[in-house]
Amino acid sequence: MKQISDHVYQISIGPVNAFIIEDNGLTLIDTGFKDSKGKIFSAIEKSGKNPGDIKQIILTHSHPDHSGSAADIKNTLRIPVHMHFEDAALVEMGKGGRLPHQRSSSLLNRILYMIFINNSPNETETFQVSTNLKDGDVLPIAGGVEVIHTPGHSEGHIALLVKNDGVLIAGDICNNLLGLDYSTVYEDRAIGAKSILKAATFDFDSAVFGHGSPLTKSANKKILKKFS
């Protein structure tokens, strides 16, 4: 695991990232593709921590590269899963997302779309969501984690602001693969663009993404400058 701040860690699982918030146990943010449980648990163990200390899962959205192992980890550890109610309705039916996608136009995003999205099944293993989150909720983790509803990539997409650490867990509002860029697909790209700017108005110094590297040092200002 890569330590981002006092409480936040990044776990890279191939092309997608998951995150840990450590505070009286572990909170797992996103779960990668199906069959990622072993990789996540191994990364936690290598850092000297215990996967059994995961107390809950929070999903930024329903897409299979983020929700794919949620059911497996939930059932193994008997823990709750929380996410925005708009996407909770999808995973409870085993659906990964809403179609059709609006594809971003950059060369990298076109390549990623053909490799990872175009022929992948739009499904995830069904599970029951314990808590439906909404915009403005503040979760009692690490001094307060604020839920920011950021639709566009997915109608129920959320970003998470770890306030005391000054870290935004941005999910897929955008990516930071070869620099900041729009995500590969959106349900509604215009709404997604507005959500990026909404998130950038919050106060955070670092940002981490579902795809790509962390962004440090005045990350909110860098995101605002890039996408304004």
C-alpha cells in the first residue's frame, strides 16, 4: 500500500485503485474487478495490517472495476457496504452501470475503452447495500469524511473528502494516468464536467483517483485550472 496521508492509503490493482482509510480499524474504498479480494488482502498484509480489520466498504460507484469484489469481501468478512442510493439500485440487481456510455475523445481514453470496456460484461455480483449515502453526509471516520455527490460518470457517483487529511478520494470524476484528463466514459459528460468543478471547490491538498497516480500540492487548484 502507498501511504497518501496520516489515514489514507492507495492499493493499486492493475489498472484500477482501491483505498484504505485507517481509523479504529480499516475502511475499504472500492474493490476493483471481480476476483480482486486476494490482491487487496495481500497488499494489506504486506503493509503489516490485518485484512480482518476491514470494518466496512464504501463504493464510489457501481461500475464493475470498482464494485466487482464487493460481494466477495462483504460475504467473507460479514461487513456492510455503503454507496449512493442511485447506484445502490444497480448493484442490488447485478448491473454494473447505465448504458450507453459517452466516450471521451483522447487517444489514451480510446485505447482504454477498447481494452477494458467495449467488450466487458456490464454486470457485477449482486449484494445488498447497507446504507444509502447522499450529498453532504459526514461519516465518522478519521475526524470526518464528507460525501460529495458527483454524478456524470455514473448517476450515483460520489467523491469522499477526508477533511483532516486534506485528501479527496475522487473516484472516476476524472483520471490522472498521463496527467489530468476526463475519465474514459461518462453517462453524461456535461454533468460530469460540472461535478469535477464542484469537487474542486472543496479544500484539499491531495487527490487520489480510481485510475492513475495521486495528485499532490494544491490538488484542488490544479484540478480547477485544468477543467475550468
